[in-house]
Amino acid sequence: MRVRCRRCRCTHALIPSFSLPGSSVGTAEAEGYLMARERGVGRGRASVELLRRGLSDSYPKHLERMFATAITRAKALLVGRGEDRLWGLAWVRSVVGHVEHPLVELNRFCLAHGINGVCFCRASILIFSSLPVRRGVSHKSGSAERETAAVPSGP
């Protein structure tokens, strides 16, 4: 679903909490896998549900890499939040507390602090601008509104 912000007039996509952007699995499956790995369960045993859903044998390692990237970004953007000596889900819990869905809550925490969700997010823009967007200027490159706005007026 897409919505338009009344303040900045930009449209935004709403992603349901059961969906994990940028991944091939849902939030519950990714969190289940990462929690099992945190408890010391081997990759093969922890990934049974992922493989049952038709993902490749290499996907669990890919998921771990994406999560490591998310944590690296989050720690850089949320300096002073959480216990810096921790890593992975332990660090996430130090930021958002012991919650049922740590990935969702970390993304919500980021959004509440002007940062795009970092867990498996496809967006390359991580920090939201506090400047208002000019009305009528589209963010879509190549759109008619953007092309018109880019053309200088006058002689």
C-alpha cells in the first residue's frame, strides 16, 4: 500500500510487519533462523524451514550476511544506542529491548529516529531529510514532474 505524507507530500510504501523487505522470506522465518543461530544451532539445522520453503542451500549464509550489514549500518547510524560491544540480535535487544520481533522493532525504532529501516531494507537512502520537499516535484527519476522542475525558467 502506498500513502502520501501530509507534511512532505511524498508518497511512501507501507510494508506489513510480516514481510521482510529485500529478502526472500518473511519476518518470522528470518527471525526464527537468526534466533536459532544465536542459540548456537548449526546452519543446517537452523535453516530447515527456509529450505522447506524452497530457498537454496546458500540462502541461510546470504541471510546472515545481510543481517551483518544491517547491524553494521544500524550501529553507525545509531551511535550511542545500545551496547556497542554486542553484536547481532544481542545488540538489537540492547536497543529495542526483549521483544517478540526484534527485526521489526529495530526498523520501527529507526523510523522513529528519522532513519530508514535498516533490517533488510532495499533503500539506499538511510537518513531522512528534515527539509520539506517542494510541492509538485516527484522523486521518481525520469518522471514528467521531475524533468519539468529541473528545467530552468527565464532567458
